[in-house]
Amino acid sequence: MQGIATGINALAMTERRKYARNDMGNRRRLPHEIVAQTKGRRTLDIPFPLLYNLRMARKARVKSESGMYHIVLKGNDKLLFAEDDDYRHFLLLLSKICERDLLECYAYCLFSETAHLAVKEGLRPIGESIKSLVSAYAVRCNEKYARAGKLFYDRYISEPIETDEELTDAVRFIHALPKAHGEDATYIYSSYGNYVNKKGLRSDSLMLLFDDSVVRFREEMEIAPEHAFASGEKKVTLSDAQVVALVRRMTGSMTAKEAERITLPILGELSYNLCREGASIRQLSRVLQVSKSAVERALKIHAENSANSEE
């Protein structure tokens, strides 16, 4: 794999120099494919645009036609809720935003590192309401604990909910989370108790799906969710040494010459399998010494090839 690192890094450096020497108004057109020359040896065929200032666009959020979403907020390597007062303050802010934006909250469940919500957007787009919630809470926590930096992970997870059946399933999923964390139905930072006791943040329109009956609500919540919703739990992570060991195992039959001229489709398949094992794109870039954009492009090509093969 050393040939991969040497070839790509040398290629990027060589072509950046060429690119910089050209006048901005009279820039030479770059070839679609470039073969790197390092120490008189051909090492890698790879399109240069993949290596120069290329960033993969974020995947657009799927918009819900009904306006309903399952939202997952995650901490950025920090506890979202360290004390009971933190949980209570977050719920207070959520209640205020529901009132201000006419945001309807069907269910919630809070844990130290994650928060799950089932909501329907109101006067404002859901993104604006969630941004107001996390911003206000983050400011308060940073002041309280005298810390700086992001409290929440870069992007919250949003999953569209389109039907009453999907909404019921999402509420089941959220109210079943305490059991998965070793708690029971009386977990105080879940909205389940609000419906049973008829107080606190809850949705009257949701109860209409159960004929406004607490007994039927309880029965429905005992049913296992049919859909697989995002849990927000941290994925299994691998050390660099573990990734190196996996690379060696996955490429055991690859010769040194083949490694020197690895193609994007092969790199994509290798990266896909490593990501499935728990490696991140940044980690692959670091371990393989390949630009992050090249790994992303290789993964995109792998996904396109897989989709074409299924058609």
C-alpha cells in the first residue's frame, strides 16, 4: 500500500505546482487523467480533479411531506446532560419553542449523550426550530460549565414520517428506548409518563390515534416498532493498527505492482469494506495516506457501480 501513498501524494504536489504557476486568467486546461511520475516510476492513474480542492457535498435532507420527523441530537464527544437540571432546562426550552413556533412534539426521550424527538414543524421550517433549540441550550451549558466549542454533533439526524402508522411506530420506538438502556417505563426523561399521567409536554392529536384512551395508548406502546429508526448510538471504532491489519488481510493477494497502480473502483471497494468494519473516511485517508477527497470519490464510484449492477 506504500505505492498508493507515494503515488497520490506526489501527484497532488506536482499538479498543484503546475496549477499555481499558471496565470489566473490564462489557466491551462487540466487533463482528465494524469499518470504520476515518482523516481522515474509510473505509480497511479487517477483523475487530478479528485485530488485538488474537492469536497463532497453533504447529502441533502429528505423533506417530509407531512412535516413530521424523528429527530436525533447527539453530543460532540461531550455529555449533553450532566445533571438533572440540564434535562429539565432542555425540556423547558423545547416547550417554549413548541409554543413559539407551534411545533408539535409527539414524543421525546433524553439520555446523557443523545436526545430523541418526534415532532411536526409549525410556523417555521423544522431546521430553524431545531437550530434555535440547540443554540439556546448550548449557550446555557457553555456558560454553566465554563467550556467552549461545540456541544452538539455537527448535524442532527432527521427521518421523515409520512403516515399515522409511521408516527405511531416512531413514538413506540422512542418510548421503548429507556428499556434498551436498562430503565423502565417510569423513566422521567421520556414523554411516556406525560401521556399516562395526562400532564407535561405531550400531543393531544397523537392521543386521537388511540381514541384518547390511556389504556389503548399503553397497549400500543407495548408493540415492538416495525421500522428501524436511527438510534444515534456511537458506531464501533477501530484503532489505526486494527485498520492496517484489516487492509493487509483484505489485500493479501494483491501484489506490490498492483498496489502501485490501484484504481478508484478497487480503492472504493476496499474503502467500503473497511467502513463497514468501523473505519471512518478520515481514518482511511490517514492510514492509506490517500487524500480524503479521493476516498470519498472512490466510495461514490463504488456506490454507483453497485446500484448499476442491481438494475
